[in-house]
Amino acid sequence: MSGFHPRPVSLSRLAPRTLRGRLSLVALTTAALLMLVLTVAFNVVAGHRLQHQADDELRTRAAAVATTIDTSGRTVRVLETSHDELLDTNVWIYAGRHLLEQPPKAGHLTRVADALAGQGGRRCVTADVRGPLRLCSQPVPGGGSEASVVTALDLSPYRSSADTLLLGSIALDVVMLACTYALTRLAVGRAMRPVRTMTDQATQWSAVTSEERFGNTGHPAELAGLGTSLDAILDRIRTLLRHERQLTGELSHELRTPLSRIIAELDWWQSRPRSDAQTRATHKVITDAAESMRTICDTLLDDARGGTLSAPGTSKVLPALRRLTQVLDTPDHLTVTTDGPQLEAGVPPALLERIVSPLLANASRYARSGIAVRAYRARGGVRVDIVDDGPGVPAPFAGQLFEPGQRADPGDGHHGAGLGLPLARRLARSAGGDVIYDPAHTPGARFVITLPAA
């Protein structure tokens, strides 16, 4: 039977998934390292301090014992006092290297004292004989004879104090780390609250295409930078949405006429039996309308992709104008004049038709008795004038004439979305020309199309 091999757990999977959790973990790790260093340093200093206190106590006892030793003669004498039993506790007295007195039941500890006294001078060592002990040797001053005192002290109380300090510092570290983590999560959560609010607002505003902005005032520097970035993203989203709505509206606007022709031809053909010639004529009209729809889609999509036309070139103006008069439902009183059948514009035929078509459709819609279309050479290119004798454009509305979705009188009984004139101007400008309205022309309306020469 094959053995089971557990899959190793990646550290990235164990890391918190939220920025709040990661910042809290970083703060906790940093605080833990800092407290570890401080705890070790504190306990090392405390240990040295306790050992120093033990050495001070041993030397004080040694100094007290030294007062009972007479070194004035040729031999060292130990004087008797009223509290010898206290002084003799864990005390060794030496004359040179010769042991004069030792505590009862000293055992193996005497050998440690002998070695310490034999080294001479003031020295201290730690021995583990029936528990931790500290031994210090100290010479007896004065006199002609050499003498020294070795004292011993049990370090168990000091070790206990050091252990208590260590446990207390560890407990304090645990409490401090818990407080640090909790306070960091709370502080980061409060600091991140404006970011969550801005994120929710950005999501809501992008969904409803709101024109609200975050701005960079009234916020900390970091949030001001975030607000500026979110505003830029929202602006791009709004621009894309506007372009999408504009393209959708323009396609709907331009495709309405050929679709209406197809529907009308099918209704006429289905109303009663038709001859083969009439059927072929209907098929021809439907084919022309479908081809017009494809041309419209290609032209508008090419312009939407960046203004690069899929079939750049030139077009003869007169044939294009005549095709438009046949496709559009123009009145019989329309006249088309040009400088000659060879007049050419420096734009593809499909683009020329898309520029002229909305203007000619508007003129046909509002003209009362006549429409005049004139194409001629002008300085730097070709101009096409479209003049009608309708009511004209109201003066207060002239400034909004080329804004998408704007109509002078939405209730005038004519169907329209206010997209034709803006589309004509945008396409003309993308080709290096323009469409302008002549407010000085009365009565009626006069639009002038300028196009680059071939």
C-alpha cells in the first residue's frame, strides 16, 4: 500500500487575505521581535544585577569575618566573638593556603573554597553543589601574616527572583502583543474605512454612470492620490460608456431608414401576388438597403475604432448625391448642382454619404417647397451647401444644434433622436473637414459641408 504524502502548505495561503489582517500581522511580528529583544536584555541585566547583589553580600560578610582575624603576629589567629555561629556559617578562613576554619558539613564545597583561596586576591565563582552557590574570596588586610576569607551564599532565592522576573516579563509581553494586535486591527480598520467607502462609491457611480467625483480636497495625501486615480478610472469608464451609447444611438439612427425601406418593400410585396419583374425589383431594393446597412455599420465601426477608415480613397460627389436622393424619401422639388460630374472629394463614398445623409434627411423633413444641394470647389477642398426653405433653426437653439440628443422642438411631430447632425459633424471632422450652420441665411436653413479635395 502506497504511503500518504501530505501536500505542503504554502506560506502564502496562511497569510491573511485582507490588507487589515496583513498590516496587523506585520505590526504583531514587529512588536514580538522588539519585545523579545527587550525581554532578553531586561532579564540579562536583572541577572547581572542579582549576581552583583549576591557578591556584595558575600564581601560584606567577608569583611565582617575579617574583623575577627588577627594577622598582627607571626601566626594568624581567629578571635572569638559573641556571634561566632552567625559568622561561621558558610565561611572558610585560611592562613596562606592552610585552612584554619570551615563550616560544618561543608563536604565537597571545601575543595572549591580551597581552589579559590589558592588563587589569591578577590575572586568569585559559582558552584553547583547541593544547589547553586556563589563563593567569593577576599584577602584580610593589614598585618604581616597572609590570610584570606572565603564566603558562600545560596543563589536559590536569587534564581527564584530571576525566574519570577522572566515569567512576569513573558506574561507582560503576551498581554502587550494581544493589545498591540487588537489596537492595530482597530486602527487599521478605522483608517481603511474611507477606502472602503470610496470603493463602494466608485462601484455605485460606475454602475449608474454618475458624474460625481472624489476630488483631492479634504482627504489625507494617500486618500487624495487614491481619489485622483479613481476619478481617472471613472472618467475613462464614463468616456467608454458615452462612446458606447453614442455608437449605439448612431447605428440605430442610421439603420432606421434602410430597415424602413426593407419593411415597406416586404409589406408591399406580400399585400397581393406580384409578377416576377416586381419580385426582382423588390429583391433589388432589399439588396440595396442591406448593402447600405453594411456600409453604415462598416463606416461607423471604423470611425469608432479610432477614425481609421477601412477603405480610404476618393469619391465622385455627384453620383453620391444622386444615390442619396434615391434612397432617402426626398421631395420632388430637390435640385442638385455641381461644378461638374468629375468633382471629387478626398473621402470614401460611404463616408461622404454618411456625412450628407443626415443633413439631407433634415432638409427633406422640414422643407416647405424646395431643397437646393450645391457642390463646388472651394479654397482647400470641396464644399457642399444644403439649403431648405423650412422654418429654420430657432436662434436660442443654434448653440445646441450639434450636441447629441438635442432637438429644437421634440413635439413637432417628426421622429428623430437628435443624433444626425452631431454624427455628420463628427465624421466630417474625422476626415479633415467640418459641418457648419449658417445663421445668417433666411428664410429656412443653410448647412455647409467642407471636405478635403481629392
